[in-house]
Amino acid sequence: MSGSSDSAPGPLPIRRLQESVINRIAAGEIIHRPASALKELIENCLDAGATSIRITVKEGGMKLLQIQDDGCGIRKSDLPILAERFTTSKISNFSDLSKLTTYGFRGEALASISYVANMTVTSKTKSDSCAWKACYSDGALVPAKEGASAEPKAAAGTDGTTIAVENLFYNTPTRLSALRGSAEEYARILDVVTKYAIHNPHVAFTCRKTSSNTPDVSTPSGSTVPQAIRHLYGPTIAKDLLYATVSHTEEEDRNGSDDATSWSAEAHFTNANYHAKKTVFLLFINHRLVESAHIKKALEGIYIGILPKGTSPFIYLSMQLDPSSVDVNVHPTKREVHFLDEEAVIERICNTIQESLVAQSSSRAFDYQTLLTGGSSRDAKGKGKERRLIEEEGDESRSGSSTSASTPAVKKILSQHKVRTSQKDRTLDSMFPVMAPSQVTGQGGAPVSQDDDTPPVRTQRKIKEIERSECYLMSVRELREEITKSQHQHFTEILQNHIFVGIVDVHRCLSLVQHAKKLYLVNHGVLAEELFYQLGLRQFGNFRRIKLDPPPPIKSLISLAVEVEEGLQRTTLNKEQVTERITAILMDQREMLVEYFAMHISEDGLLESIPLLLGDYTPNLDKLPLFLMRLGPQVDWTSEQECFSTFLRELAYFYVPEPLLPEASPDEDSEGVGKAVAWQIQHALFPAFSRYLVPPKTLLDRDVVEVANLPDLYRVFERC
Ligand code: ADP
Ligand code: MG
């Protein structure tokens, strides 16, 4: 269909083509990868009451993803509309579903799959005498073979439904190329199957590759959650599992306020004896597998001080919430969930888990309780009292007073013990022992000065300490670790103890610094870019803001940059479309941008704030349009870690004190600006280099050139 209209001229056919492309793109937004399609298909089987679910995969699910269940089946008369958007048989709990899955899953899963793959459904209800088979494309029935009728055909089959998804993303090459290769996609599929198998131990699951007869996941029906965990994650985890439940009923709300909600939670989690490299976290809310960085972080927090540093627990948490209190928040790769009274609910769950960990691990209880009492003086009477306190506070927050009034008090216990343990952590700061200025200047050798009026100044360390934010996202931790790993020791030393001599060339970003007896020409632009990247990671999720007043519309800013951009010939889109596209991407990511990067874009597209990376340093706002424009193509919005690192790289690039136009004519105005820039470079940037920058090994040769040294010390300061 799309092939024939390709060459047709005129506006009408082109418009049609775009519409089908848009449908595909929309479907691609919902179905990210084979594993996300599978998740929807599994949920449908479970909704259909299946007791056995068999999954077959070819090439990581990109060639074939087949799922067979023994559920209620689909009536023949329903087959024609099955893959139309918004068709669902789940009317009674439709609102529940829509609350949990606002990102398009209201009878949209099968429709979406049919837009990006060849889908075949074979189904038989108990009352049918045979199964019926139907093929779908772009939301509608299509013939299995060219020329044949599209009507469902009688076929052999047992009770239940088999759905085969073939050639996923065959018509969306970009989405296809964003996938990671069949091994990794298969691993993600196994992960989804494994998690659903744990949550549904009464259902038998199997998952295998077409090329193999032995399944990679195979569970019996009728087991229990701990049995399933043992089966799928191994006996090591299973023997160290603890169990806890918490619930909250409306009656507990003494004043019965309107937003009172009932909820319950059930958790299986490892004790102090078990530790793994990465946290395994399974979260089901109302039986849907979801993600919540927030809950994960809170749970991991309990284990700090219980587990050896750098190790993590296994946690399975299943929560049942009033569906009307659940909301889904869009994240680059995942669907993150938020719900009403989140803080209070998480607090209750954490405390319950904490108690059971403490009670279980008597040998470690002493340590742990010390931390607890250290954090809170009202814990003297033990558990019973603590629980009451927490419940009171929970009530308070529900009865209308702000949650912030109650949660910090409870939180204190947790965060206090976080603080205590994190003091032992090796931080970036610990690599920067502060040296007395005399230690450096005392080594003699008059610093070289360019200008008699401005004698060389040892850079000040008066700047306010920039705290490293607590972050439990694995992706961010790994990025932070990468910095530490690639640290160049010798250059760290130089930067820590350098003396700023002067700026040589503002446009080419060159400055002179002295270290001991040597003089170095450094590219402060390159250093600054690295510094700002690192400051971005350091403050991840906890930035101060630069408020823009009045807030400019992002679309106009992007349009400004797009207008002057010359590399657009390669795309078929005109400038307006490019602007629209980039604006849409940023609007889509609004919630993530404000949560993690303090980059606040209002609902109507105004840029309210940008993150402040370094006090006393304001980025050149002339670069703002370019920054926003580059966020479109330069940031990889599809994978969490890449998204964060590419975003932070762009942010850093924006912050670099490089003039926008390399050889701007030196009029009076720009001279004033130049002075301000020079001031920032000397008084904000260079002190921050010595304080925060962990120079990577890659920098030295290119960007730091030794220009002079005293020959008699040459041997001692040999370059590496
Ligand atoms: P939703 O699950 O939100 O209703 P879907 O697009 O996932 O939307 O499914 C559409 C409808 O197709 C379902 O409501 C259900 O009636 C039917 N269906 C899908 N998969 C199955 C299955 N495995 N067994 C029985 N019915 C199914
Ligand atoms: Mg569904």
C-alpha cells in the first residue's frame, strides 16, 4: 500500500501516506520493542483466565513472537473488530484499565501491534466446534494470501487463543534499528516472562526459541510465589527470603475524609544474608508490571547499612491500589507509575519491610537499631510505638494537611541512616584533598602573568559546596562510576593545585595555568564541557534552577535555531516540520525533564527554568535556542542510560563559555560581555575545575599542553 503511493505526485496521496506513517509512529511509541508487545499479550492471556501460557520466539521476537493460551478464547464474531483501536471486551473494568495504562492501552494493544507487524490470531471458545484464524494489518482484517478473502477461516485448534506477531517493526525501520540485537531483546523477553511467572504462580509459563526444544523458562502451574522465585531465580535467593504484608482500609481513616483509599501490599524480599550486584526489583501494581524509580529507591534505601556496600537485594512487591488513585507518568523507555498518597504508602511499606529485616537478623540488629535511634528519639519504646506514630502521620496526610508536613518526620529515620552510612562512602570530593595555598605557592617560582594589572591569583575555594545527590538509578550510578574509572591521576593533581594565570584567547578557549614549576596551556572549553557534564551527573535529580522570566516559548526558540541550521538538506522535512517535531519531543519528555533535570516546560510550552549547574556561573543564554534544537536529534530518548548521558552532554555543551560566533566584531557591548565571561572563567570555572573536575585520561594530550618548565625539575615531573 505504501509502496504504490510513494511516487504519486500531488498533495492528496502524500497526505495519506503521512497519516499511515503517523499511525505507525504512534504504535511504535506504545510498542517499544518485542518485550513490550509481549507484556501486553501476556496480560491479555491472563485477563482471559489462562492457566497455561506458551511463548515461542524467533530472533529476539523481531521475526516471530507467538503466544498461546488456554483462556476463554475470542468469539468468531469479534474477530473482525479485534484489532481496531479502542475495542475491548473489558467494559466493566475499563476505567480501571485506563487509569493504570493511560499511555495508550485502552483496547489499543492489539491495534498497535497490527500497525507495526503482521499479526495472526487463532482462537477457539469452548462452545465453538473449531478454531478461527484471522490475519491483521493496520488495524483491520487482511487476507492470509493475496487474492484470498480476509474473512476468518476455520482452522484446527484447542480451546484458547494463539497470537503470532511476525516481522515486528518491518515498516518502521528507525524503530527496528533502535533495537539491540536478538540476544538482548530475547533477554528482555525472558525478563518479562519471568516476572509475570513469579506474579502468577498458579499459571504455567513456558518460553523458548523456535530453534530449541528446551524452554528457557518453564514453570509448573499451581505453585506459590516463593516456589516460583526459587524456581526462576534460584535457591540462593529463595533461602534468604522474607515475607511481609501491609494493608490499609478505609475504616482506618478515623475522619473518613474523601480521598481515603484502601490499599494493600505484599512483599517477598531477601534478608541481610543475601546480596547481589544489582537490585532485582519486581513491582506489580494491580497485577500490571510497572516501573517506579521512586519506590525502588526507597526500598533500596532500607538496605543501606544492612548489606555490604555496593551490593543489592531482591525485592518482589505487589500492590493493590484503588485504580482511581493510580496515574501513569511517561518516561523515555518505561511507564512509570505514580499514585495518590504515594509517600505515605511507600513509607508504610518500607517500615514494615525494615521491621521484618531487623527482627530476622538479630546479629545485625544492634547496628541497625543504633542507626534507627540515632535518627529518631521517639523510637524508645520499640516497634509498637513506631508503628502507631507512622499510622498517625499517615492519617494526618490523608485528612488533607499537606504530605510534606508529615512525611519528613517519618522519613528522618531512613534518611538519617542514609546520611550516616553515606559519610563512609567514597565520594568524588574525597579525591580532592584541600591543600593549604602555602603548600603550592611556597614552592617558589613566580607565576607568569600576562598582564601587570591583574597579578596571578590562586583560585579561591570559597564556592559553596555542591552536594552530590543521592541517586539510586543504576544508570546514573554507572555513569558516575565511569567517571571515576577513567580518572587521570596526574592531571587531577595538576588541576587541584593549579594557579590560574590568565586567559590567552577567549574565542579559542585557551588559558594558562601554573602547577609547581610548570606552565600549561589548557583548553578551558573542553575542560568546562567535561566539568559541566560531571556536575550534571553529580546533581542528578536535585538541581537548583535558573528561572527564566518571562519564560520563552520553546517552540520559538527552537525555530530560531532551526532557521539558521544548515545541515537540514538531508531530511525531507521542512524547517517548520523539524521545529514541530523537536518541540513535540520535548513536550513529550516534560515530566522527566523537570523531575531529573529541573528543566521546567509548562503545559503550554513555555520554558520556565533550566538547571543551574554551578553557582556564580550563568551560561550564555544566546545558546539556548541551539541547545533546545540539539536536544531533538542529539539525545537518545529511547534508552534510559543513553538518554541521561546524551542529555547531560548537551547540557554541558550549552554551558561551555564559548562565544556563539567565533570571531564576533569587538564592539563596545561585546567587550563588556567579554569581561563578564572572563570573570566567570577565572572566578567560577577554574575554582570548580580544582574542586569538582575528575579529568578523564582522554583529555591530557589534546587539551593540556605543557608550555614551559624549569629544566632542573624536569626529571621529577616527568609526563605520563
Ligand atoms: P484490552 O486488553 O485493553 O481490552 P487489547 O487490544 O489488548 O485491549 O485487546 C483487545 C480485546 O481482545 C480484549 O479486550 C479481549 O476481548 C480480546 N483479547 C485479546 N487477547 C485475548 C486473549 N488472549 N484471549 C481472549 N481474548 C483476548
Ligand atoms: Mg490488553
